[in-house]
Amino acid sequence: MPPEHSPKPTSVQPVVVRAALVARLHTSLAYTAFVTALAVACLCHYKKVVKNGVAGYPEEWFPSVSATIGDWYPERNLFQILIALTAGPRFALVCFQYYLHYTRRPAISTLVFVFGIIRTLSCGGIAVSTAFFVSIIPLVYFFIQHKVHRIPGGTTFIKFSQLDAQFQAAYTHYSFFEWGLIFFDVLYDALAEHEYREADLQVTLGPKTPAPEGVPAKMNSPSPVATVTTANGDALEKKSDPNSAEDLAVKRTRLSFPLISPDLRPAASFISDVYLSYIFWSIFTSLIPTLFYFSVWELGIAGHELALLSTLSPFLLGITPLLRWAASREGRTILYLVGILLGLGAVGLQSPALRLLSVAPATVVVVLGQVAKWSSSEGGDGLTLGLGLLVASLSKHLNHSNNPVWPFVNGKDTIYNAIGLTLALVAVYESHTRPIAPTATKLTKEGQAPFSNHVNWISVALPLGSLLFSLHNMLSDPSTLVAWSWTGYHDRSPKGPVPHLHGSLTLIAQCAGLLIPMLLNPSHATELLTHPVWFMFGALSACIMYTYRNWTGYTGGLGFALFLMSAVPGVLQNAVQATRARGNVARVFGAAMGVYCVLNLASIFTVAYAFVSGGVVFRERTDAVLFAQMACLALSFRWPRINSLQPLQADKVPSKTTLSLSKSLLAVVSVLSVLGTLYRWPGAPPTPSQPGPRIFNAGIWTVHFGIDNGGRDSQQGITDLIRDMQLDVVGLLETDLYRTAFGHRDLTRVAVEELGYYVDIGPGPNSHTWGATLLSKFPIINSTHHLLPSPHGELAPAIEAVLDIFGTEVTVVVAHNGQEEDPLDRELQSTELARIMAASHPRPVVFLGYVVTKPRADRPAPYKILVEDGKVFDIDQDDEERWCEYILYRGLYRTSYARLSRGTLTDTELQLGQFALPKHGTRVTNETQVARYLRIPKETLPEHHVCAFTPCLSIG
């Protein structure tokens, strides 16, 4: 009998749902709900939705979250439908998180599960409590401004030293931070997608499919295991899958970027890495100048300084899923894109506040991405970091000391920003599509990265933070070391290097420093560059740089630059290896950025002590800051019987191709720096604006640190006005910008190169003043820098220069006295200035200064001290409207005087005077008031007198 056939079982395939897809669905629905409501609200009834109980459009111009999703039809209904659809995936995410982490941390997992359910049920109440906590502080502040102080969202007027400055505030900005909380809250949950994908978490719905009879169940064969060390030191294992997303990405990217042949791909990858490092430095160094705009107007702590804390974003990498995501290819790409678009794209924002709100998050992102890249890299990042700094410094050297991609550049320079943004996007694309080369980390016998386990994480964090600050503060512009050594002129020649001509020497020294670890094999490089003798060389160079001036001091600065650049690869490698051995990425790099912030603030307070509570502790203590820098760096060196740091072995030596390309780039940077200098080397000496008659135009202007009223660089605008006024002698005040707060810029660069001037940049940043600068069309015979007596307030600088004006020696004094709050300082400073001017008698004198006094004010006010004791005359004693700036003179004929409104470049006016010299070999014999104020009809004067300052202003 034929055997009976049993009925075939019904074939039911189980449904497999990947948890990562659920997380992506949740993110998409959540963002769609809010974005749809916002778009519909703005399209249907924009003016209604931005209106609140205090003000409406145009004072308020951006809707709050609550008004968008809850006040009007149809956006309210659309939001409710979409957010209801989000509930299912949201509950699933809470359960997935609980399932993943319960076995390892049951108590915390249960607590998170409970709060996750509460968050989901409240949906919009406390749903944002786990989001980007930093946003809560300004959120509360602007809400109080709106509800308590009843300030509308458009403007609030705050009086800053006789200036009504308009700042954005209240409910509109409250709305920005409210939307930010929503964005980051959803983004926080979106990070779970990466975690689920790493864990390969799946949900199977349906019956299991039994194995066919006679066929044994497939045994699990051993698979390669990849170990990932998290921020907390937990080792997570993941079996390799040939069809994994990462491997598929590798296969896919081998066909990407078709315009570049495989042979050229290593070079393209190298260029992309260096360019992205340049972008990192550009955004990183733009943060402080962007936020310091508000400190300048406030003349004190404005509150915006908290944006500096955005550099502390590495602490966020303590969140393990965030670290994994940020270290992945997709995570790095997204971080690059967000940072570039926010950091470079901020140039298009007209409001200084909005630019800061763009640059600060950009800094958060680029620092986060850079640290994640360092922590996951196999080596060579130190070279890339150093090369990126060199390119950034070179770009400033070739672009009048301005980084061309900074968000606060002005005028025609914005085209460079657009080009830089485009190239950055190309570099990101190349990085994203780059094939992943197989790598193998060298392990010791114990299976750990070759790093001494006795080294505390602090011993690698402190040197890294100090190094980042030192690079930023000393080497982000090649002219900074020149400014430290500058003292003026002697016998018609500069006593030392000149910023716009000798900055290329700094770049060459930097290139040489970075070349040292490339020329030596890793073991020899480690032995040499961590030896105490090499540290002593760096310390001695720093001491010479600080103690001496002119070429001697600059030589010490070049040695310090050589030392710092040689330390970059090793110090960064120490930090990376420590994080791998101990799994503390957030702690090491977060602490390093904390050191960077502390040193930055300390260096700024050495000169800004008068405007900061308790800042007097840091008064003129650049020596202490420099000592702290070197003390922190010392921890990365091998000290017998003091620390146990052993010679390091490289995780992975950069390839020969990378080393070859790096050396080539160093050569290119060096050559371009020299060519840039030669291109701008003056071909002929400066000539006066009116070389025929014996007259010259002089002016005094407080340029407010080269930041215009819109928060942008004002160097080109200053140059244009000087050109229009045909000024032969110019005193510029508040010009010492060789600090992180001002971007290490040189305000004189454009004027010197375009108009032709001799320049004395005044006391350098190590003199702790706000700066004074002299521009002259006439040769500077001698110049002396003075630090005026300042027992209480800020240090007051002065330049005493002897000019050869048409064959006659004329003393020109440019000075910046202290503020009204320190009367004793102003009295002592004025007394010293009067002594300087009286000592040059009977030589003609022109005083161009910031005095802070009423005209004809009695002693101890500065006016009569300067005029009477200095044996000089006021250019117009009847002008009662002056307060800060004054022009005084002696031994000259005063022919014209004018005051030009500040316009948009600065908060102070430009004062101008025209003088005629007596015939050669003679002096002014009648200096009575009647003779000095003698008037004649302008129709009878030569054209070069009556047209001195027209048509921009009238002559008095």
C-alpha cells in the first residue's frame, strides 16, 4: 500500500521588524509633525501666530511652539494627527531601550523606562526635559524678559556708554530656544537608531520555521569579532557580517567619486582631511571674536561669554550611543555638514546675535566631530591637525590677517567665504565616499593599546588643552610673534621684524617644527620629542620671547613655534591612546577643552582686568599664563623619578604616501608665505597725499578693535575713509588685536599695503594695553613706546615718534588715556604726556589722543595739564562738544579742523586737522590766540587748503 501523504504544513513566513527602522519612523513622524505645523501656520496666518500678549508683528516675527501647535486651525489638527501616529513607535522605543540595557543596569533601565513612559504620555509637557539642557538657560531668560519685563521680541534698548545699542531679545528669541529644545529632544531619541543597528535588534512576528527533517540545525560558526570601547570603558562585541551596512558601504564607495582615479585617491583623501582640519580651525577661532563683540559694547561681562562653553562639547561623548554615532562615517558626515553650514553660513546673517547663535552651535558640532574622529582614528591626526593650522595661518597671512572664511568678514571678502564653503562640501563628500582601508591596531601582550596604565588621564588632558590654547594664542596668525617683539624705529629703520613683512618667517618655523617628527622614525621621534632636554629648549625659547624684544625676542618666538608644532602629533597621540586604554573619551577631551577655556579667559583678563570683577588678580600676569602653559605641557615629557610615562609606540605610523604629501604641503606653505611677502613688499617709499606744499593732514580715531557696529571686520572701511580724507599722519586707538578675543588681526594691513604708510603698531599684546598705532606717509626717524602711569585702571599706551615731514622734524604723540572712573590715573597719565611734549620743545608737536575730559576743564582734569604743562595749543578751544578725542599742536600753522561722524564703522568720530609747516629753517614766531585763530576768506586760499576734507565735511 502506498504510504499515506501527510498534509503539507501551511508555509507562514515570520515578519521581521528591525528596531532601527522603528526609531527612524519615530524621528520622521516627530519632525514631520512639528515642521508641518510650523509651515502651515506661517503660510496661513503668519501675523496671527507670531502675536502674543505683549507685541505683534514686526516686533515679534517668529512663532513659539505652543502658538504653532495649539492655537490655530488647521495646523493644530495636522499636528495632533501626526503626533498621534508617533505614539506607537515612541512606546516601542521605550521598550527597546529597556530590553537592551536591563541585564547590565537593571535599576537605571527601570527608572529610564518609567520616565520614558511619562515623557510619552505628557508629550510636550516635560517631553523636552532630556533634551539639550544648555538651551534651557537662555530659554528661561528670554521668557522672563517677555513675561516679567514686558519686552517685545523685536528690540530692547540698552544704553552702553552714550550709545543706544539695539539688541534682539524676548519672546522671538525665546521661541528660537523653544524650537531648539524640540529639535534636540527628537534628535536625542534619533540616536537610538544607531544603537539598535549596532545591536542588530529585531522583532520577529509569527511562528518559527522548523528545520526540515534530517537536516541538522546550522551550527553557529565562529565569526570575527570587532571590539568597540565605549566612553565608559565597556567592551562591546559585534560579530562581523559580510552583508552589514558598513561592508556594503565599503563596496559601494569603491565606485564613488568617479572624477578621481584610484591612483590619485590617496592624495585626494589627504587634501580633504587637511582642508577639513582648516575648516575646524577656522570655525574654532571665529567663536571668541564673534562673542566678544558684545563684551566690547558692554565694556564688561555681557553674558554672551557663556558661548565659550560650546567648546566643552566633548563631555557629551560620555553618552555612549552619541560617541558611537559620532565616530561612525555617517555621524562624522552629518557633524561636518552641520558645522560647516552653521559656521561658514553665518556670514549671511546681518545680526551679530544671530551670527553668535549660529557660530556657537557650529563650534559644538565641529569640536564634537573632531574629538570623535581623533578617538576612533588609527593615527596621523596630529599631522593633520598641525597642517590645518598652518593652512589657516597662511590664509590669514595672504589675506590681510583675516581668515577668508570667517563669518564676520565684510565686503568683497564674503566671496572667499562662499568658495570656502563649496570646497568644504566637496571635501565632506570625498570623506564620506572614501573606501575604508582595513586596519589593525597593534596590541601589547596584555591585549591593550601600548600605553602606560600608570598614567592618569589628567596627565594627558592638561598638555592637550595647553597645546590647543598655545597654538591658538601664539600661532594662529604669523604676525603675533612679531607683535610681541615690536618696539618701534631707530634711525629711520625698524628695530625688529615688521608684521606685514616678516610673518613668513613664523610660518617657516612652524613648518620646520612639524617636519621634525616626520623625518625621524617613530621610536626616535618619541625619544627626542619627549626628552626633558627638548622641553627645556621650549621653555628657554618662551622665556626669551617674553623677556626680550626686537630680533632677539622674535628669535625666541621662532624657537617656541618650532617647539609647539613638533609637540602636536605626540601630545594628541598620548590623549588618543589614553582614551583607548581607559575608555574615557569624554573625560580626557572634555578636560582638555576646559583647560583651553581657563587659559583663554586668564589671558584675556591680563588686559581686561578693569572690566571684570576680581580681574585685578590677573593684571599684567601674562608671565603666569605662560608659566601655566609650560607647566601643563611638561606632563607630556618623560621626567625621571617624577612621572612614569614611557616612550610611546605609534598605534599606526602614517603611510609613506601621507608623509610624502605632508612634506610637500609644508614646502608649499613655506614657499607661498615667502611669495606672499615678496608680492606685498613695498616697491617704493610712501609719499604724502600733497607732496608739493608744506602742508599735511593729521587725524585721530578710536576704531573700537576693528569691529564695526554690525559686528564685522572694519579694516577695509577704515582704509577707505583714510583714503578719502587724504590723511598723512593717523593715530588709531584700540588696535591691539593680537589676542584670541579679537582674532589675532592686524588693523593696519590693508592701509599699509593699499595706501602706502610707514607703520608703528605700538606696544604689543605682552604690554597689556588696548593698543595704539601710528600710520605716517613721512619717514619715522625714531619712535618710543610708553606705558603711562595706571595705578588703578587699564594700562594706557602712548607712542612718541619723530617724523621727517618735508625735511622738518616733527614730534607726533599718539596716546590712549584711562577712563573717567579712574581720575588719578588720568591725572598721572596726562602729567607724563605733558612731560613728553614739553621735553621735545622747541620742536613742532602734534598730539593725537584719547583724553576723556571737557574742553578747558580745570585741574586735575587732563585738559589744562596737557595744554599748559605740555606747552601746546588746542586745535579748536571753542569746540565744546568734544569729550574723548583731542588734537593739540605746537610750532605749526593750524589751517583746518573737522570732526567726522562715526557712521557705521565705530562708536567714535574721526577728528582731522590740517597743518602747514613754517618755511624750512624757521619757526612760528607769533603763537598768540589772535594769530592762531586768524580767519581769511576761503576764496583767497589755495585749492589744497580749502579742499582738504571736502566734500565729506565742512571746514572750520
